[in-house]
Amino acid sequence: MLTPFFTDKLKKQFCFFVGLIGIQKGILVCEGAFIWMYEFCRVRNIGITDMATSDNKIFGGEIKNRSAFTVVELIMVMGIIAIMAAVVFPNFKTWMTEYELRSAARDVFSSMQKAKMVAIQSNTSVSFSFTSSTGSPCQGGSYTFTDSSGKLVASNTFGHGICLSTTAGYPNGFRANGLPLGTFGGVVLSHPAVSKTYSITQTVAGGIRLQ
């Protein structure tokens, strides 16, 4: 079982840090490509002779045979840069998608734990209301948890391709004693871009499982 420990502030800081890592990787890739391009062009286009009588001397010689870059050479260099970027970017994008899906699952899990705690501490029932995702592929969806007086306990609306659904029926909530309110069930979260899915299940004894 996974226990959520990220606050919203920590989530934003973590995403910012991950973004900086991605930018840094991209800069390193481009830097390596440009260093390779510089060394290639330096070796190809600059020749050093041993003529000591020249007015333009560099380490005892002169520069000769300076030629411009050809279109083919520039295309080759740009192609290498594009290939390197194509290798790095998809991996980073997939990782971010998996992170968003995992964060959504932890959000539902955390909200259900909070609802159970409020029900027991306030000696009241907390009702769940889930709205399934729509579309093909499905995305979106939301939930709202309220106590018996109508006071909001927790809510969220998902985006970024997150799909909220159920296979055994959504849970109805918690009683004041911490047991399920009516039918117990579970929530399934998925994303069309990744194969991993998460399920948050309310047990018959009032427990909550994140798998």
C-alpha cells in the first residue's frame, strides 16, 4: 500500500525540479552535438603549415584552405541533434505521464482516507459522488465528498488524459463508525498513453487499498 505524502506545494516543486532535469539533459545533448560539430569542422577546414615567414602565424604557422560549410554537412549535424532529442524527449514525456497518473491515484486515496477520518471524528456520515470519464479514449472525471450536513470534505476534477472509471461500482462513503456507507466498491484510474492502471478499493471492513 502506498501512503501519500506530497502536498500540493511539494508536487509543484517536484514537477519544477523534474522539468529542470529534462531541460538540463536537453542542453547536454545539444552541447555534445555542437562540440562534435566544432571539432569536425576544425579538423576538416583548418590546415596548419610550417611557413615561418607568414604574417598570420598561429603556433609557428599560418591558416590556409578555409572553406565554407556545405549543405550536406549542416544537414548531417542537424540530423544528429534531432536523433538525440528524439531519444531523450519521449522517455521524459512517458515518465511525466506516469507521474501524473500516480499522483491522481494518490489524490483519490488520500481523499478517501480524509473522508473516513472526518466521519469518525465528527460522528457523521460522509457520502461519495463520482463522475466517470467520458470520450474515446476516456478522460476527465471528478469526485465530490460531503458530510451529512452538506459540508464539502474533498473534491477534484481530473484532466491531462486521466481516465476515472470503476469495475465493481463506486463506493458510497463512510458511516460514523468508519464502515462503508451502503455499497462498497472501488475506483480505477488509467491513461491511454501508459499501460499501468491504479485501483483504489474500499473493503467491507472500511479499509482503503491502493494498488
